[in-house]
Amino acid sequence: MILDVVNHACGVNFLFHGVLRESLSTNLITISIYHIQMTVEKNEIDNLVASGASNIVSLPYQPLALLRSTLESADVQVVVVGEDTVGIVHPCKIYSALYVGRPILLISPYECPAAEIVRALNAGWQIKQGDVTATKDTILKIYGLSADERQRFGEQGAAGVRQHYSRERLLGLLTSFISNDV
């Protein structure tokens, strides 16, 4: 099973240091990290790989033109929302991952817009950031699902994102909002 993570400064270190290093020292689960923007954490992740973390693949910077194929290559997309970033940062990756039909493993506070999306669309799993046991158990639970079972979450998310977050629908809502407010 391949988990795909975008590296950014919203708590990815928790996933690698708190969960993978201590709890999932198995090669059954491959973690693929790619970078849309370069961050300080890339060096830390590359150091983990250099020190023998054979189940982590740290890809170089990935241009946006490759985003769809990168997202589609994973079994599950990991989206992380930092405790201190709710209301400030919203992970737009969630829409792309849902659009390509991949289930979401969301590591975030319970009360945040990304968690509301995952729950409303039944598109995956949400875990409170910092809960190492729940994160490890959920990753192993996902690993135990058949590809068809995982895909059902992805299909539900894809259908929901197309219905609720399509460009046409959102532009219509924005146009209506602006025209009613003017």
C-alpha cells in the first residue's frame, strides 16, 4: 500500500517521527513524499531515508504538470492540517486527491473544514493530530482493506467533489454572491 504525502509545514513531522519511525517499521507500507514547494522538512525526510528508512521514498520537486499522475499513483492520500493553522491554511490538495478518486487519510483537528469535507463525503478517515496510536491503527486498518474497499472511499469522494466543488458550481455561487451583494 502506498500512502502519498505532500511535504509542507503543517505537521508532517508528526507522521514521520511519531508514527512511522516508532510504530510502523515495516516495509508493507511505502510512504511516498513529493514536494510542490521546497521546505526545511525535506532535509529531515531525506535524512530518514539516508539512515535506512527503506519504506519512504522522497521524490524531488514535482511540477504541477505532474500532479495528477503523482496523486493517482498512491492508494491513499495523506492530508495534514496543523493544529495552529485551522482557519489560516486550507490544504487545497484535498480537492485534487478527491477529484482523482483517492481516499483521504486526514490528520487534523476534528473541527476544521477539511475534516468536514472528508466526513460529509465519506471519503476516508480523520485522525486527531498527535494521536500516534490512532494514526498507526488507522493506517494498519486501511492496509487491511481490499483495494476495492479503499476504492469505494475514493469513488465517494470523487463523486462528492464533482457535485459540490466543481468549477461551474463554485463560479455560479460566487457570481450569485457578488451580484446579490452589489
